Amino acid sequence: MIYAVPVTGGMLAQHFGHCEQFALFDVDEKSKKITGKSFVTSPEHQPGLLPGWLATHGVSVVLAGGMGSRAQDLFQENRIAVVIGITESDPEKAVTSYLNGTLTAGPNVCDH
């Protein structure tokens, strides 16, 4: 599976739609280990674009600080799970914590 985390400056971007890049993590679900990591530059912001774009990259799960309800619906349509309210700023630690069941999530920091 591939997990995606929006990043700016190498750290979790709180505003999902305006991140610089996505950190993509290849994950072995059975062992709950990260087996690979890469970064892809985010396309220019266009409402509704990112869910389909991430689907073309094989993403199965998105971890984000905040995300609007329309984006969440579009991810669901693309069969991509979304976890919002992430506060861990290090994207790799966020994925590892999620896999271990120790990731704490706060409120959705996006209000649209």
C-alpha cells in the first residue's frame, strides 16, 4: 500500500490543498513497516484535482492535518482512506505511528 502525507518544507503541511509536495510511503501492511519513501511535487492547486491525481500514484491512505469535506468525499470516491487531524509534523513518524496504532489525531484544521 502507498500512504501519502502532504508536506511543506519537509514537514506536515496543515493546509492539504496548498502543500509543496507529497511524501509517498510504500508500506508492507503485514509487517507494518515502511519499505520505501519518495517525494512528488504537488500540482498547482485546483479544487478537486488532488484525489484523482494521488489515485494515479497508487495511494491508498492519506494522512493530513486538515481537509475540506469536498476533498474527503472525492477521496472516498477514489477509494482512498483519509485520516485527518494529524498533529505529528514528521511525515515518516506519522505513518509509523499510524501503523503502530499510536497516532494521535486532533480536530480537522480545515473549515471548508
